[in-house]
Amino acid sequence: MATQGGKGSVRKSKHIISKTSLNSPYPLQWSTLDGTDMHFILDALEDVMKQVGLKKIEFRRKKKPSLSKKQDKEQWQDGSSKPPDNNEMEDAQAHGWTDLDIRGQLAIGINEVTRALEKNELLLVLVCKSAKPAMITSHLILLSASRAIPACQVPRLSERLAPVLGLTSVLALGFKRSTDAFAEVAKAVIPRIPSLDVPWIQHGTEQPPVSEDIQPMDLQASELTQLEPGGCTSSLKQKRMDSGQLLSPTATLQVLKVKKIIPNPNRRRKLPKTKKRISK
């Protein structure tokens, strides 16, 4: 007897797509703040917020059962329901911040601080240590270090400032450069803040050693002007100078060297449909 083959189609093994990812050997961490400096910062901020009188007022009114338009008109005609008083209108207008000008001098919250850092509008950044997970505030380290803005993690920041400001939590607080009400506090707090430790960003006047292959931006621009005198070279130099002004003068980036580029062996080239039909 002939043996019967197994039924069913043969399953083709699917090609597993693998993506390589590298872990950073330099973990980003906030610098530790001394206990005396922590109490000084919290006391100074709490006193200033009370003196300025900045607070968010929330007017919560009990919701009445919703009625149709016809029932509302009938109640108004009968006189059973009264129009809203002037006191209620004033309470509704009082909802919000007490002083909008002073509120505009601060960046409150992680999202608002992030946007202000990207625009380079801040003078000082304070982050609460109780923010969990730590990933939601780790990006502020790079943004602050690249712009040479002092920043640190302060324990119990939200616990002390949230009740004063009338908020549920204050996970991040930033002081803008154009501030007048908080200028003295920022000057007193900045010397007590430890510097951020980011290995690939060096703060100071010292510049990293430049290899022979890679030349500075100004040298390349001067060589171009010597070789090709004309209007296009000046425009190139101006563009490079404008791009260099985006970085802070105290922040310098180290040179990145690429030793060898290895192609991905798992990547397969897909042939066009016309070639597939011809091969068949």
C-alpha cells in the first residue's frame, strides 16, 4: 500500500525583522541637592508666592438638573425660576488666576516648562522629586544642559507650593528671563543649585580637542572666502554663524567619530513586480 501523505499546506516560516538598539553608557541623573539648600529654596519660594499673592481660584457651582427650552420658558413666565444674580456673575468672572501678568512670568507644569526650554525663555528650572515615573522629567536634563540653564530636582516642591498656588500638584516650575517679581529669588537660588552632569556636553570656555580631519566652522568659512571670493561664500558663512548662535556660548559639543558602518544583513531588497513576473 502506498503511504498517504499528510494533508494541509506547508507553512512558510515568517521572516523575523530584528532592529538593533543601543543603550547609552551614560545614564542621565539629577544632581543631589543638600538638605540646607533644599529648605532654603522651599522657604524662599513659599514666601515669595505669598507676598505676590498668586493663586488659582476655582469656582465650583452645583449643577442643576437640565431642563428643555420649553420648560425654561414656562418657568421664566410663571416666575418660579429667577435670573442669575450679579453676585453669581461676579463669582464666575473671578474664576482663574489672580494676576495674569505675574502668571506669565512663570512656567508651571512639565509641558509648559518643556516648551519654554525649547524656546530658551527660562532662567531657572526646578523639578519635584515626587514625579513618577522618572522618565517624564528626564528629558529636562538634556534641554537645560544644552542651553546652560541651571536646573535641579527639589524634594517636596509640589507639597509646599501646590497649596499656596491653589493647584493639585506642581511637578515642574520655571522662571522666565523677563521676570520682575521673581528676579531676586532666582539670583539667590541659582548659586545653591548643583551643576548637571552630562558627559557629552562641557560647560565653560575650554573647547574639546579637534581632530585634523574636522576643522572648526570659522576656519572652513575663512578658507572658502580665500579660495572663492564672491557673494555666495558670504551667504554660507552667514548661515553657519546664524546656526552657531542657536547654541549657548558656554555649551560646547564634543566631536563624534564614526569608525565603521556595517550594513544590516537581515534587510532584504524587494524586487519590483515587473521583474518578478519575468522570472516566473
